Amino acid sequence: MKILVTGGGTGGHIYPGLAFINYVKKISSDSSFLYVGAKRGMENKILPQTDLPFLTLEIQGFKRKLTFENFKTIQLFLKSIRQAKKIIKDFQPDVVIGTGGYVSGAVVYAASKLNVPTVVHEQNSVPGITNRFLARYVDKVGIAFKDAAQYFPKDKTVLVGNPRAQEIVGIQRSDLLRDFDLEPDKKTLLVFGGSQGALKINQAVVAAIPEFAKKDYQILYASGERYYEEINETIGMTKDAFTNISIKPYIKNMTEVMANCELLVGRAGATSIAEFTGLGLPAVLIPSPYVTNDHQAKNAMSLVNNGAAKMIKDDQLTAENLVATVDEIMEDDTLLQQMAAESKKQGIPDAAQRLYQLVQSII
């Protein structure tokens, strides 16, 4: 099978596609792949680290107000469609899968006009403008949240989950926390705001450290590299006063760490949610207010409504309500176990397999 995957801009659009490709490689060794991204997206950092053939198109998004740049956007989109048609004719894929971002709009639209089977995958509970546009042209829509179904044609839409979840299923607890000077058998809270960190989360956590230092549970806190030195200076004089808190700038093996923790505090990005629900980890979510359509808050509410998470809005986050919310869960074993069970239910551990079956159904 020849599969063309397209998507870009953010990791949330890229990692699900790569997870799907990795799954297909395992079950179908004779399959071949091509990834098409945008010239200025995160894919230009991520894809070169893989062995996948990778091509790019020059494309950009629309501005929210009427500007000359929007005319350029239209020109680039039309040019990208022409280029995408050439790429598709040269590669001759059996299917084209779009995972979001403006580049997938051009490529998937071009594929549909060439009568190549097409699928879009929507990772969030509220779809972006690209996937809404493509829904009328594609053969199938795979969604990761049940709530997203209302935005797509019923006869095309299938709940498949996020393929990233299947990559981390089966990770077992270990003594990994010793690497962070923590005890493997002690209840652990994991706090992180993404690879670069999140200012509001950091401010609340730093202010909460004197209270967290008194707890029976331990805390592993990834501050983000750009905030780490400043935080170290802020709390440097009091470091010896706590032994149950480990602060790191960045955690490379995040999913393995998640598997050794009882509760997560962090943002509500689609990839992160796929990972921690795949592991059955409950969460306190602080959605980023800086994303399109406020989709992180809507992602979070999908889990809150099912009892898998609690949510604190970014502009309402304080040290006091962070500690209170964490204590409510960590100090109540029954609630902790209930939330873990609900998180596991929300995760779809065979998501890549489901997406593969959806692809096969249209070829």
C-alpha cells in the first residue's frame, strides 16, 4: 500500500500521522510512504529526524482581518493545489490522509479532485477550519473525540481515536523515578506545560512549592527550558527545605514518566490527552487560552464531563486552587481510582488499528 500523509504547523497535527505510519510499518512491511508538509511548520524539524520521504509546499493561513496578505494566501493555496496534484500523480498513492493544518487542505483537496481515496483525521473535540472545509470532499473523517462528530457529515464520520495513544499502550511502571531523585513507590504528581513551559502554570507552581513541600505525595515538575534558570534562582535558597519535589527543565521520556505517576497537571493538547488517557492517567487540565477556537478548553471539558479530569481556567489559576484541586484527588484514593478508570475509558488504545481499518474500507 502507498500512503501519503499530510499535515503540519504543530506537533498535534504531525505526531498522529507519524504514529499511524509507524503502526502500518509494523503490520505491512511492503507499504511505502510520503509525507507532505508546509515549508514553515514544525514538520521541518520533526520529519528530517525520521527516515520518511518528505516534501514541502509554500502555504499560509488567512488573517482574521481583511489585508493584502489574504490575497497572497489565496494565491499560495491555488499554487499549492497545482503542486500537490503533481506530487500525487508522481507518487500515485492508494490513499491520502490529512491530519490538519493548511497544507493538508491543499493536498487532500487536490487528491479528492484526482479521485484518490481520502481521509481526514481530527484530533480535537472542535475541528479546525481546514478539516471543516475538507469534510465535504473526503471519503471518510476519523475523529478522536465523540464531541467532534456533530461538526461532520454523519455518514462519513467514524470514532477512531488518536494513533499516538496506541504507541504508548503497554508501557509498564518501573523504577524510572529514581532518575529524578524520587521514590518509585510513592504517589507522584507530574506537572508540565509543554516543552517550552507555560508561564501561568509555572507562576502558580512556584508559588505553591511551600505547600507542596509539606505533602505526603511527591512532585515531578518540568518547568520548560526557557523558565528553568529563573525558577532555580527564585527557589534556590529554599531548595534544601523540600525533598519530595524534583524540578527539571525538560523530560525527554515523558510517556514512560507518565506511566509512573498518579496524576498529571498540564495543558489540554490533543497529543497529550491521547497519551495520558491511553495510560489511564487522570489529570488537572489548564487549557491554553492562546489556541484557535479555544479547542483546548473544549478538549478538557470532554474529559471533565466524563469524570476523567478536572479543569482550572488559565486566567483563574492560583497556587491556592491548584494545591486544593490536586489535594482533592491525591488525598482521596477512591476518587483517584475512579478518575483513572474513566481516563482509561476515554483513551482508545487501538486507535492506529481503527484508522487503518477505516483506510482499508475506502481503498
